[in-house]
Amino acid sequence: MTSSVLDQPIACTTAPALRQDSEKPVIRERGQREVFCGLTGIVWLHRKIQDAFFLVVGSRTCAHLIQSAAGVMIFAEPRFGTAIIDERDLAGLADMNEELDRVVTRLLQRRPDIKLLFLVGSCPSEVIKLDLSRAAQRLSRQYMPDVRILNNSGSGIEPTFTQGEDACLASLVPELPMEDADAPASLMIVGSLADVVEDQFRRLFEELGIGPVYFLPPRNSRSLPPVGPNTRYLLAQPFLGDTGRILEDRGAKRLSAPFPLGAEGTTRWLKAAAQAFAVDPEHFQKVVAPGQERARVAVDRQKKTLGGKSVFFFPDSQLEPPLARFLARELDMKLIEVGTPFLHRQHLEQELDLLPEGVQLSEGQDVEKQLDRCRDSNPDLIVCGLGLANPLEAEGRATKWSIELVFTPIQGFEQAGDLAELFARPLVRRTRLEV
């Protein structure tokens, strides 16, 4: 058997202090950005929390964005809507809090299935200083215990669209029940995962003998996981900085690990939990070996297309460093630049350590400068947002939409091949068009 990255020693422990050797040179840019706003997070969150409703307090443009992004993905009555801020509201001719109360009352009367209501702020509501926090408190007093009402921001004033999920989960953490002081150690998986992926991970943790295991967000708001000093948590997504901080304020301890992308990332992520819960190493290897092998075989099918090819990441979702690690170490791709909207060095410490020496990292964005660097390097594949993809395709360049990598199931052993194929597909398509 040939050597692979999975044969190397794996060290995943409770979050350590940042080591100096994980410091890599970073281009920091603060200029024009090309990203979606945080409202986009509703696209996958409204499907995950099945008794929740997301009420965006915003403009008709906000409503159009949500309908366009999520409307094609639903085949039942949606769990999102928009309370429109119109000219009367902006001119001060109407009491916006009274208007909002009426909208919420009509919504809850019509939809008794709603048990958790998020009031989601937007650019317009935040610019005019509409206090949705106070509105949520006022409405909660009226509708609790039947309906829990929270608020979070989906504003485009924030750096990138994935912060919509971070804001949503951060608003949930204060609502989590307190874990009993004498409760056994528990594991919380933090970050939205497709149900099929969540079920796969739950089975693996059961086979490893790790438990109880909770997931945040839950599928039902009445099943909020407990949290306390005996809680250990693993991040399933790298863009949950505020959520992680508030969990730690409540006593939870983060397990440091790469993210569960590809065979290597998934192995190291599971290993972090196994070590924290004192799982026998031989038993661990026995449990994960079949998944590792299936992932290797599936990923290897795409090496013919991707091996040796160069890739350039524009900052979009904060998933860029773990995706780059996967492409470099499991598919032998060459990393030219790995851009990310925000580089959380503690959460990404192990990912950064696994990136090849000399890789160029960039944080933030000045889109014109980054476009110049991209064109000069002439990569085989560009990973970017939709706003940049079309003009780059018009130049004859192969692109991959970043947003697809957020709401597509890509975590875990069973999805490793699908993840590799997502990157191979633009190159295969281009080859077919050239014939």
C-alpha cells in the first residue's frame, strides 16, 4: 500500500494556544468586495430547523433576493418571508414597531406550526436603527411559551454571506438549557449539516462509543442541546466565530481539529473527539477504516482531471482554507492564492499547518487587485462568487461557484468523492466544449 496523508500521525486535542509555526504570510486587503449578504444563510437554515420561520425586516430587494435564492429549492410552504420596509416607514409616517407587531401576529395566526421565529435584520433596518432586539423581547413576552422569538443580523454590512448562519446560531446559544453540573461529558457538533451527513456522523460517534452527541442547529427548536462546563464542541463549519465565543462563555470547550472535508479532514476531525473521549486508538481505526477507504477510492477517480492543476480562491465563504487543504493534499492540486473574507487563526490553526509551504494567503478583499493577481497567474480553476464567475468565464477561464460548496452536502467520508467532483466538473465541461 502506498503512503498517504492518512498514514501520518494525527494530533487533535483541546484548543491549544496558537503556535508561531502556524503563522503564514497574509495579504490583508480592505477594499471593494464581491459577496452576497448574510440573508443568504436563510437558504439552508430554513430547511434545517423545521419548526422555525425567518422573517426578514427589509426592502423589496431583500425579498427578491431570498425568493430568487431559495424559492427554487422548496416544494412546500416556505419557512421564510419579508416584512417590507416601504416609503411610509422611512418617512416616519407609520410606527414601524406597530407595523411589525401586526405582521408577526398575522403570521403566527396563519402558521401555528411555527415554534421559533427569527426577526432577521437587513441593511435597511440596520441603517435606520430599527431595534429588532427590543422588538424580539417585546413579542416574546406576548407569545412565549408557544413561540420563542429571537433576532439576528443578515445585513450585507458584514463581510460575507456565511455570517448569517453565525449570527443565527449565536442568537440561539443563550437559549440553550444549562447542562447539569454532574452530567457526563457531552459532544456538540456546531454548524448546519445536511440531514444525511448528520445521520452519518451520528452513526460513527455511536460506533466509537462517544455520547451523548448533540447537533446545533437542531432539526426541531424544542430539542435545543444543553451546554455547560462538561460540553466539548467540534465546529463543522469554519465561519462560526461568534457562536464559538458565546458557547465558551457558557463553559463549553472547543476541540481543535481540521474541518471534516475529504478523507484526511474527516479522520482528523473524528480523531479530535475520539481523543477527548478516550476512545481506544485501535477501535477508532477499526471504525473509520471502511469510510477512509471509500473516500480514497472516490477521490482518486478525480485525480486524473484535477492532479497537477492550479487553483485560485477568491474570498467568499470562509471555507477556502479547508477546501484548499483538501485539494492540495488529496488531489495534488497547486494552490496559487487562498483568499478568505476573515482568517480566524485559532479555528483554522490546524488547517493552516497542513497547507503547503509558500502558499499565498489573503484576508479581506480589494477585488480589482485580486483580479489582477488572478489574471497574472492564469490558474486552471478559479473558485469565486457568482458576481465574478460570469465575467471570468467570458474571458475563457474555468470557475467554480463558492456558494454551491456551502449548501451542498460535502462533509464526511461518503461525500468526499462528491466534493472532488464539484471541482472537477468545470474542467470536464470545458474539455468537452473544446472538442
